[in-house]
Amino acid sequence: MDLSKAPGSKESWGRPRPVVYLWSACELVFVTNPWQISSRLRVAVLRAFGAEIADGVIFRPRTRVKAPWKLHIGPRSWIGEGVWFHNQDHVWIGADVVISQESFLTTGSHRVRTDMGLVTSPIRIDDGAWVTSRCMVLGGTRIGRSAVIQPMTVVKGTVGANRIYGASNQPAELGDRFTEEADGRNPAAPGRP
């Protein structure tokens, strides 16, 4: 497959090239910026580029938003540090939703069996849901009201209301790191060289 002939992602921009480039500069200065500048300023800049963000939303530093004109957030929601909205399609977030640190929401994929052309589908997260740290939410997902997504979970499809979603296996001890300590000998004990 010749990737130079793959249909490009510019088709999903939804805005003229100068607006997209201006947004990229403003995102870097005001949104992705790691300084603890005002959440209100971040929200104001996002709104200026078409984001629909209700009152009381907290938008922490180091966040990224590919297309603010395709972002919709309900009142009092919290967007944690380092969250990335790779929203080539619309992302709809309800009221009182928490998206925790370094979660990644992506609405795009590719036609893997044909021409690698871009395929997009929206994401919906209903009121009161909590997407915990470092989750990945894929296009076409709907997370129901008051659902909780466990850390580091990949979500695709529908998560019902009030459900806790994530890996069912609990962490377990897999063995010793240092065999000397397992045998009762501690080479790092005080007084040892």
C-alpha cells in the first residue's frame, strides 16, 4: 500500500487552513502550555475557536485539542492535566464529567484494508461519568451516565450507565526482584558495602 496516496486528514479539519494554523499557535501558548495559567483563559481561547464549553468547567494545563470547533463540554466538568482530545470528529461531554490526567480521546482511525483513508466517529460521555487516568477512548464510544472507567483502560463501544468498566484481572505478585532478598539475605542492608 502506497501511503503517499492515502486520503489525508485535512478533510476532517472543518475549518480553513489559516484558522487551523492560528489555532495550533494559540493551543501551544494558551492550552498546552504547562504553566498554571488561569483555567478561565484556557476556556476563553477554546471558545474563541468555536468550542462549546459551559460555565464552571475546569481545564488543567498541558491539554491538547485538535479541533476546538468539534468539542462540546457540559457545566462543571473537569479536564485533567495532559488530556488529549484528538477530535477529528465531535466529542460530546456531559455535565459533571471528569476526564483524568493523560487520558486520550481519539475519534479517528483508518481504513486498514483498503487505502488507509481517514474514518471518524464521535465520542459521547454522559453526565457524571469519570474517565480515570491514562485511559484511551476510541471513536464511536458512548460512556453512560455516572459510569467509571478504570485507569489505563481502552474503551470502544458502549459502557452502560452506572457501570464500572476496566480490566477484570487484579494485579498479582509475579515473583522476586532480587533472589538474595528472597533468601533472607539483603545485600543493601545498612553496614554492607
